Amino acid sequence: MNDSNGEAQTQINKDAERIFGVVTACVATLGLVAMIVLGGNFVRVKDFRNPLNHVYVSLFTANTLFSVTALVGQTVRFASGSPRLPNWACQLEGAVLTCMVVVSMWSVSHIGTERYNIVIKQRSWSLSTHRAGILFTWGFVSFFGISTALIGMYLQHPGLSVCTINLTSRDPRFLAVDITGAFIYNGASIVVSVFCYTTIARAIVDVRSRRLRTASRQYEEGMVGSGAAKSIDSPPKPMIKPIDIQPALTALSIASSYFVTWTAFAWGIVLPEMITGEHAGGSDAAVLEPVLWMLIAWQCSVWDVVLISMVDKDLRAGVFRMVGRWLPPRLRSGTVSVQCKDAHPLADTIRTSNGSQKFGGHVGPKSIRTAVDSRYL
């Protein structure tokens, strides 16, 4: 009876590994395509005199290396016909994947800290300081990856087709690395991120509520009479500048997706395996672990660059421009109208000016229409 149960569990693990391998290869390929298209658009559109854009490039680089490593690992497995890599290759794959995940987490924390300084403290670090932080991040994770690979920290769990960090071992060296990495380095990063992004979110909500109160007050004063004096107690100056709201919302969107992903991963895999010393899910490990690891793979290869490109107004306009070039000429007009509206904050005003030429369904002077077309097409 036990033998039959063991054979059934082994077969379940093999099936899960095959499915996980195919899905991982597809996600990694999609991540590379997204990074080439959307990441290239980021480099073309963004101004790199802004120090924060260097942090985004560091994040995208980590995502690209994550996708390349996962895709190469699956290709080798498919080509060799073996679901397992040699030990040295497994250690290399696990080290690179783990390090790129850490870089992604620290980059999100770095972005949150900078947004906090700009929005709340009304100050910003210099470009050299940001570069030093990026170099420290990559230097530290390189040291971490090499040292953990040398002691054989990584293995391929049943049901997975990638090598990951061993959280179930009771080896004192492994426990020291797990505790240090999970609760000191990554834990500190998460605490900093939660504090910064929570403060930013409260500031944005406060600004919007003040705007609503101000509009309501002005409406009530207007109802009393157009000649009524303005209220003496004018609304306080907002904590956050309007120009900083959009970048802050972009950072908040990224952080929110990370918090959801890492909360599920921590409660589903990290804590259970470190506490019990057994694979998360017990007999259902071949089902639970692949799903949670795939969530991490999706976050660290595809979702970052897609989310940033869709939330950021300038990047979204660049995407519409690329789509407009690929579409047939008869389908380009609608795309051009949308991307110009996103790209230019005064587009609505321009399109409603007096004149005889139409642009995006509105009337505007020919000179203004030509200027907008030449800049944004």
C-alpha cells in the first residue's frame, strides 16, 4: 500500500515538473519579449537626468536576467530529456534566480524611499548617491549568491522544474543564511517599503480630500452670492505637490503588487518550510509550491515592466506610438488620438482651439495640429 502511494506521489511530482517547466518557459519568453518592447520604450522615453529612472533600469535588468536564467534552465532540461540539472548547474541557476528576486525587492524599497523623500520631505538624493545604492545592491547580492552556491544551498524540490533556495534543511549554515536573508535583509526592506508607501498613500488621499473640501467650500460661497468675501481660513497647503502625484501612484502600484505576491509567498512557502522543515503543503506540495513559485516568476519577469508601462502616462503614450506604427494606416487615427492625449497635458485645450483643421475628432488650428503631430508621431 505504501509502495503504491509512493509511486503515485512520484508520478504526481513528475507531471507537476513537466507542467511547471512548460509554464516557466512560456512566462520567461513572455518576460523577455515584454522587456525588449516595453523596457526599450522606457529607455527611449524617460529622462535619465532623473535619478529614479536608474533604479527602474536596475529593476528591469534583474527581471531580464531572471527570465534568461529560467528560460535557459528549461531549455537545457528539455534538450537533455532529464528533469534535473547537474549539481553545479543547479547551484548556478538557484543563485541567479534568488539574487534577482532580492534585487527586485530592494529596488522597490529604493523607489519607495526616494518617493518618500520627494513627496514628504521635499528633498532628493543626488544621482551619485542613487548609483552608489544600486552598486551596493548588486555587489551584495553577488556576494550572497556566490557564498550560498559554494555551500550547496540550492536544490530542486519535487514538483518544481527550477532550483530554489533550500528552506527545509536543518544544517546550521543553511539556517543562518535563511534567517539572515529572510528576517534581516528582506525583512528590513519590506518594513522600509511598507512605511514609505503607506505614508505616501496617506498623503495622496489627504490631498484629494482637501481638494474636495475646497471645491465644496467654493461652491457654497458661490451659492451665497458672487460678491461674498472669500473665506479667511484658506485650506492648508497640500503636503504633496500635484506634479509628484503621478510618479507616486506608479510606485504605489508596483509596491502593491509586490506586497500581494510576497505575502502569499511568505505565508505559503517561506514560514511553513522554515518552521516545520517540510515542503509547504505536505502531500499537496507538488500543487502548492509550483503555483506560488510561478507567482514569483510572473512578478519578477513580466508584471513589473507591464504595470509600469500601463500606469505611467509618458510610457503609455510611447506604447501607443509603437502600436500605431504596427497597425494598418486606416486604423492609426484612433491610436494617434489616444496617445497624443496621454502624452500632452494640454492636448484637450489644443484640440478645442479655433481653426478649420480637425485633430482627434476636435477642431484645432493647422499650425498647432502640425506641431503636435511632428512631436508625438
